[in-house]
Amino acid sequence: MTLIKGGGKVNNINIEKQSNKGSKKIGYYILEIFLIIWAVIQLYPLFWLFLFSVKDNNEIFGGNIIGFPHIWRWSNYAVAFSSGNVGKYFLNSVIVTGLTIAISSILIAASAYAIVRMKWKYSKLVLTIFLMGLMVPIHATLLPLFMILQRLGLLNSYAALIIPYVAFAIPMGIFILTGYLNTIPIELEESAFLDGCSIYKSFYYIIIPLIMPALATIAIFTYLSAWNELMFANTFVNDDAIKTLTVGIMSLAGEYQTDWGPIGAGLVIATVPTVIIYIIFSEQVQKSLVVGAVKG
Amino acid sequence: MEKILRDKKAIFLFVFPAFFVFVVIVLLPIVVSIYYSLLDWDGISKGIFIGLKNYKDLFIRNTDGFILAVRNSFILALLSVFIQLPISLFLALVLSREVKGEKFYRTVYFIPVILSTVVIGQLWMKIYNPDYGLLNFLLTKIGLQSLTNQWLGNPKTALMAVFVPIVWQYIGYHMLLMYTSAKSIPTDIYEAAKIDGATESQIAFKITIPLMKPMLKVCVTFAVIGSFKTFDLIYVLTNGGPLHASEVPSTLMYNMIFFRYRYGYGSAMAVFIVAEALIGTLIIQKLFANDDAN
């Protein structure tokens, strides 16, 4: 009885499928067109940015707002680099972001290792305290940090950005890495200890290589937040020699308010490293931002 | 081996540096902010303890537009939940069902997420430029010249004009979260549903979306909390202007502290943002939990 019923069902579907095929195909094309339009919406502003970065004002104000430039003015990039200081801002961003990633990786790796592997009374409590940091909005720390940095005479230095960036990278990093460490079997370390290996050596030679994938995820996450950060960078640094790209671009835009080309060039320069990283590691970048979200 | 893993000195060396930096830079300032919020203080002279007066000024007979700023951030939260998230969900559902070019679309939709908000802000400033901007240009081209506008300069349109890029930028982020969640559903459930004659939309509403609920909770939380905390794009585009039309709590807080030197009052706003974010998270958790119980 049931068998017959089931068989009937299957037949019905087959018939339905055939009659639906035409409309289904049309639906599929509509969907595909929608996906393409949406891709254009996401990409076109960036393409437009690139176009106006190689035009001069005469051309833009003369009516060629969206078209290809008549003359490709790569010199806008030279202007942004030389008189717009973009080269210096870029270097500052590289220094700040690079040091932030390096320092935070070491701190995160060491503390996550001790929390997961080593045996001490307060490991759970310390982990909980670290994870509380995931909830803290930077707004609430802005003024107290400003006062601390001022008192230490650290305003307008790389440290004024690196220290907060490192601190705010720690909770997410520890969250990701403790999860990862728990999946690594302990046998390798055990046999190393039996062979007389010290805890420091085991950490350096065994653990670090094993956790590299997780550290890469964390590094991408840290890169994006440090490279793009605005509130701290805008508050703790106003010396042109230390400014990072985000803030530098803002002052560039203020300076060249009416000169679109160099601003556009500055924006493109600020974006290129991120886009390159994204093109090379797109899966990894997407993964690191998803991992960050699934915190419980 | 036990001895090695209980080595107190090693534990201290491993944990202390991170813990110290974290506590001093992330946790302690919260406490300090709460303390500041109880002071009448300009940052130069000594602060005077005034209890909860700053908080009273925020909510009772408020004159500096704080209530309006909070209202604006709520509007953004609503837009995020009811416009941004549905678009993300639709894209995620479509992409998770093996469309041609799935990976390409996913990669492209995600691009705005990774860009600096300053870049996005400056770019949209140019899009909104009244004389040579993309938006007015396109409106003129399609014969809707009457709709052209000083988008960011007009108090009537400024708020929506700053919200559009905020919503636009993170559609890809939520899409990716939802996509990941939809992809983790075993495909044999879909196959079974298909054999039973379910249509794609039935599958989406009856199977995929209910199973995605934990991730949808994360997305709603992020969208709402993100809206409460929003700062960067508004700061770049309008800095809360014109005439406070696009003000949100964080821009008001920033200006209060760093331009009007009302440190205590500004800190009360900062504490409010933190409290609002925490309460918002709890309420959303509760709403989703109730829903589960039914």
C-alpha cells in the first residue's frame, strides 16, 4: 500500500517537473540577471573611483563624469604620493599594521597556549576575562585611553596606535586560537617532553608550526581592523609624520577638496593592498571574518 | 610531564604580557569611563563629582539632540534588520543552492566589507556630490532632474544618504555569514524535500531558514549592535550634520569630548552606548529564545 503510494508520488513529480521546466528556466534567468546586476552595484562604485582617479577636473566638470578618461592622467598618482603625502601615510599604515600583527600574534599564541595546555587554577577564569573583551565597543575606551596615552607622552607616536590595536586584537585572537588548539592532539608534545624538551622549546618548535593556519586567520582579521581603523587613529595622532592612511586620506581630501584626481588616486592607493590580499586569499579572508562571528 | 605543564614561571611568562595589555587597555577604561561620566569636567581643571546629573541631562529636558541621535541609530537598526538582512538572506539562499558562478558572486559581494570606511565614505561623498556626482548625473540622464538634490547638504535627505552606504557596505558580510550557515545544512535534507515535491521557495522557508536560526540570531545581533555603535561612515560623510540631521550617539559623543571638552557628559554618552549594546544583545537573545520555546 505504502509502496504504491510512494510510487504514485514520484510519478506525479515527474509530470510536474516537465510542465514546470519552462517557467523554471525563465525564473533561473531572472535570478541570474539579478545576481549580475547586484555584482555591478557592488563593483561599479569602485570602478568609478578608479576612473576619476585618472581624470583631471576639466574633464569631470566638463561633463565626462562616468565615461573613460580622454587622457589617462597617471600623474594624479604622482601628485597624491608627493604633495599629498600618501607615500608617507602608506608607510605608516604598513608599520603600524605590521607591528600590530607581529606583536599580537606572539601575545595571543603564548597566552592561548598556556590557557589550553598548561595546568593552573585560574585558566578558565582568565579565558573568560579575555572573552569579555569581545563585547567591548571601542567608544567606551576612547577618552580614558586618550588620557593614559597623554600622560605617558605617547600621543602622536606609533605606539599610540599599536598598543590599542594589539590590545583589541587579543580577545578575538584568543577566541579563535583556543578553539583551534583544542583540536590539536597533545601526543606530539608529550613525547617531546619525555625526550627532555622544555616547555619553551615545545612551544616554539612544535606548537607554533602547528597553529600557523589559525594565526593566519587571526592575522587577516587583525590586518583588516588595524588597516581600516579610524576612531583611534583620528584621535591619538594628528602629526602628519605618524598619520596612517585612513586619517591621512581624510586630510588629503580636505586639502584637495575640489581636486578629484589626486583624492581618487589616494583612495585607490589605500585600497590596493587590501584588494590584492583579498584576491590572493579570498577564501581565507572570508573564513576569518566568519570565524570571528561565530563566537557562541 | 605534569611538572612541566604546571611550571608557574612559564605560565606567568606566557599569559601575563597579553593579560596585562588587555586589562589596562580594554577593560580598565570601561570602569574609568563610568567614573568620568559622574564628573563635571573639562579635562583641564579638576573634575567635580556630580553623581548622575550627566545622565539626567541626557534624557530629561535634553537640549543637544541626544534623543534625536538615539532615535537615528534606532532607525538605522530597523533599516539594517528589515532591509539589509533580507537582501543578504536572499543572496545567501540563492548562492547556497549551487548557482553557476557561486564563488565569483560570493567573492564580489563581499568586497565592500573589507574596504576602509574612509575610502567608502570619500567615494560616496563623490557619488552624492551635487554638481558632478554620480547620483545626480544619472538622475539627470534618465530625465528625473527634479529629483536631484544636495544629498548630504540637505537636512531632509542627509540621514538617509549616510545610511545607504552603511547598509550597502555590510550586505556582503551578512550574506557570507548566512551563506556559511546555509551551506552547513546536509544536502540530503534538500534531496528528500525535493523528492516530496517541495518547491525552492518552500525549501527555503520551511527548511533552510529555520535551520539557519542560530546564525540569523548572530546577524540580527550584529546588525542592531553595529547600528547603535555606528561612527566611521557618518563621521566621514557629514560628521552628524547638517544641523544635527544625521547625528548618532557616537558622533555626538566624539564632538562633545574632543571639540566641546565636556569630558564627563561625553563619557556618559559613551557609557550609554555600551549599556545600550549590552541590553540590545540580551533582548535579541531573549526574543530568539522565546521563539524557540514556541
